[in-house]
Amino acid sequence: MKRPFKKFIGVDLGGGRGKTTAVAQIRAGDGAEVVEVATRSDRRPWTDDTLIERLGHPDPDTVIALDAPLTQVACARCDRPVCPGMEACVEPAVVWLRTRGRMLVANVAAETVDAGPRVQLTAQARLAPYAHRATDVVMTYERGLLPLSALGTAHGAIAARAGQLRRRLQGAGYRLHENLLEVSPAATVGALCGVRAARGYKRDADPWRTRATILEKLHDLSFAPQSRMAREDVLRNDHCFDAVLAAYTAYLWARDGWPSPEDWIAEDGWIHSPP
């Protein structure tokens, strides 16, 4: 392990009522061993308070990975009294959107034949600093790991809930990009197993089979005999499956020592995924 962590907790974050939230824990040893997957805390759904009860304890051995936006877009973070507009703004994230970001969108839109793994895109996004983050554009247009619908998800109830959890977890010593990560199970699957698998494990007529194929390709991932949910239960439940993938992404991040994002993009937000 290139980063000294032993436990990795993945959270598939749903709405505030907690009914569509799942939590998984992986233990590092001879590979990555799933020791817990749960859709409830005992008999209670994963509300904000039950999540904090489970996660909000200082532990230098633990990394927490959430599959939800943990940062706001540039305009939401801005404290300037007067907005200069996107074309005149000097915020590094905004400069990136109007230069490199626009180039990525234009280049992908101009491609008529795609010989690589990129998802075919049918529309150009009109990038705006009040709607888009650089990491979402990179994952969609540069790496092709997320669909066009992933753009703009830094808004909404799930993102607001994730931001609140991030602030509460800071009290237990969890810091973004250090031991608290934003991840995307779909991006992880796309990087490791191909974009078709990333789209299919939720959409296929038989997603159980697609998920089983994905797990077979993750050769160092296993399920402990005493884990709260068996492998078959995880394959049947997409929230549990995503929670396991979130934890596994954090494990790979620590095992392989993925580089940290630049300072400006770290503030803007970064989806950690296999290089």
C-alpha cells in the first residue's frame, strides 16, 4: 500500500430519508476484502444522523469515499461582490472551463468516427461556471468514462447532502483528497472494465450477470465469510454494488498511490478514478 490506510468505507449516497443509501467497508490485507455491506444501520435507514454515527469517528486507518459531489461549482464558492462574467473571470476553474474545457467539448463534437472507448456524445454542453466543474468535463469529454447526463450534477439535493456530510465529517478529521474522496462507481467500472460495462451494470436486461462479470475482473476483491451481506445480495442491489465499488476505488487509490489533483482543481473538486 502506497498510502498507509487499512479500512475503506464506500457510501452510495441517496436522498435524505436514507432509503436509497448503502454503506460498504473493505479491509486491506491480501487484496481487498469486503467485510460489511448494509442498506440500513441496524433497523434504521441511513439518514444524516445514522451516517454520522457510523462514520464520524476519528480513525487514522480509514478512508471514506462518497459517490456524490463534495464540492460546489465555482460561482457557488465565489465571494466577489460583482460578477465580471465568465469571459473576464480570473478564477482558475473558470479560466479552465472557457479554454481547455471548451476545447474538449469542441474536439469530441467534431469527431465523426470513434475508434476508442469513448461514449458517443450527441450534444455539446454549453459550459458555465454556475453549472459545471472541471472534473465532470474531464470525465465526460476527455476520458469518456461518464455520460453527458453526468454534467451539472454538482447541484441538487444529493450534492447538498454530500456537502453537509463533508462538513460534519471534518469534525472527525476527514479532509477532502486526504482521507475523504469523491468517487464515481461508473467511472471506476469504465476505467477497469470498459464503458459498455459501466453503462450496462444498471441498464442491462440482466444487470446481475453484468455485475458478476465486473466482480470477476476485480481479481483482488473478495467477500469475507462473516460479511453482513453475501456476494449474491450485492449483485442484486445496485446501491450495495455501488457502495462496494466506491470502497474499492478508495482501496486502489491508496494501494497504487494515485497522484493528488492540482491545488486549484482540488478546490473545484476531483472525481478519483483509476488512471
